[in-house]
Amino acid sequence: MALATAGLRPCVACVLAAASVAGEISPGTRDGCWTGDFNYHRCCMTNDDAACFPHQNSFTRIMCCSGLYEVMESWKDNNAASLGVRHPPRPLWPGLATCLGQEPDLHPTLDRNSLTTAVECVAKLPEVSVALDLFLGGGNTMTAAAKGMSSLSSQHSRPLEVFSFERDLGTIVAAGSPDGILRSGPWVDPMMLDVHFPENQGLTEQILHFQALLVFGEMSEAPKDLPMLWVLHGRPYPRESLGGYAWNALDVLCQHRAPLDLVVIDSQAHSEQEWLIIEAVCRPRLVVLANVNIPSASSWIAHRLELQGTWQLEARGQFALHSTPWVSLAETRRTRAWVIYSDLLQPVG
């Protein structure tokens, strides 16, 4: 399957966004990367490594072009990474509880469960325009987010976008086929891109192409009031990277779209590397975590949010993978719990 590409058309708003690089985060600033003719656009949005990052130079693409690297440098100054005093609570997110109560799920199944209802309800909030479903899998939560956004498309302040990563090409092909789940609703046909080539061959070029589409790409033929689905073939963070940070597609995505309005993590993986990038660079307003009651999943993230004191539990729920018990030791995994948290430091509305 050939993954699609798109033509690049400059737009003023996108160029301004590139210049500010998500406002609060300006990669390379604290390490003094940008002097003279060297700037973020030249060195981080093009493959000019020979000039920007020569071997004898102490500057590197990771140091100068990574949002997380910049944030972690700031932690050294003000200890911002430490766990803080609990922030005063606020009223629960308007409309969310009402939506969750409208569709009671007495007999949840994999095809119709309270997790997808929860994701759809969060995405229906007019404040949610940009969402990340960290792992595509079967595509249920990605389409739930797109469906929710579609219901109130005229009330959103930013173009509607849902991003998701998937390392297995066969899964992408199935979900994106003409009768696949990603083509089952009122949204733009999914944009599919490679963002992590095996063994890192061509990784820089792939991420640069993805970044160019994020900043300069304009789908002129796409209706502006429909969600754009981005299916990214590869890992959010390269597993081959050991002992240090690596330039990656998740960091780049969040540099240009932060703060994300919604992040969904429905996986049995621990997602340790990805979460730190999400927390520091993506800065989500709302987070949906699934599988918080089983080992090796997202429960540790929920505990981390509670410890930080700046996140509020908005809702929780559960669903069963099957209606009858499993006669095996895996029975503890049959029922899955989910939670929704909101960032108290970001405004409602």
C-alpha cells in the first residue's frame, strides 16, 4: 500500500505558527542554538545538517529541534518537573456528564462500549478541535473522536484534526480500506504517512515531510468543517533509541499543535516515553486513559496525574470484553476501566 502524500501550499497562519513553535516552547533557545543565519526554520524544518549540525559542533538536531529537550532544560532552572501542591478543584467540565448519561450501556461489547462513548462525548465538547489517539489499533477510539467532533463542527475555534500512530501496516490497510472503519463517517478520508522507517533509515526525511505538511500543508479540497484524520505509520517514539532522547514524530507533532485538546491512550503498553512527551510538549487539556485496572497499561499515568495535583478526575467507567467470564487466569483482564482527566491549569472554554 502506497501511503499518500500531499502538495504543499504556504498559508500565513501556518507560517506564523511555525515561527512561534507552539508559543511557550521554542526548541533550541535555552541552548543558544540560534545565532546569525541559523534559526529553527532553517535547521529543524530542512535537512541542512551539514551546515547546522557539523560533526565538530556541539549542537545536534536532538538538542536544538526537540520540544521535550527544551522543556527539560527549563526544569533545571525552576524545578518545574517536581510534583506540586494540589490545585483547587473546579466544577466538572460542562456537558460531559450529560453526554455520558444519555447513552447508558447495559450490555457493553467490543463493538459498542462505554469507552468509545466516553471518547465521543469528550470530542463533542466545542473546546476540542485537535485530538491524538496515541495508538490506532482497531480504529474504534479514533473514529469515536472524529464522530464527536463532527457533531459540533461549526463551533470549533481551530481546524478539526485527529492524529493516531500505528506501527503495523496491515492494521492501517484494514482500517483505511474502502469499507474500513476510518472511512465510515462524515469526515475527510484519512491522510496516511510514514513517520518511522525501520532501523531509522530515512527517519529524518520522513519526519521532515510530516512536519512540512503540518506547517505548510493545506488540503484545499477538504471541507473545513469536517475532521481531518492523520494516520501515522510508525511508533510515536522509536524503540531503538536507548540511553538518550531521539528526534521523533510525536514531539514534532506537538510542537506545532500544542496544546492538544484531547489525548486518548487505549493500550496495554506502559507508554512511558510517549507520556513524558505528551505531558511536557503536547500539554493536553483532556486525557482519556483506558485499561487503568490491568498491569502494564496506563494506571501509572493516572496515578501520576493524581500526584501532580493539577489534574481533575472528570469521569470514570468500565466495560467488559465479553459478557461471560473467562475460565482462565486471564479473567482479571476481561473487565476494563477508563478515566477522564482535565488539566486544571488550562481554562474551560
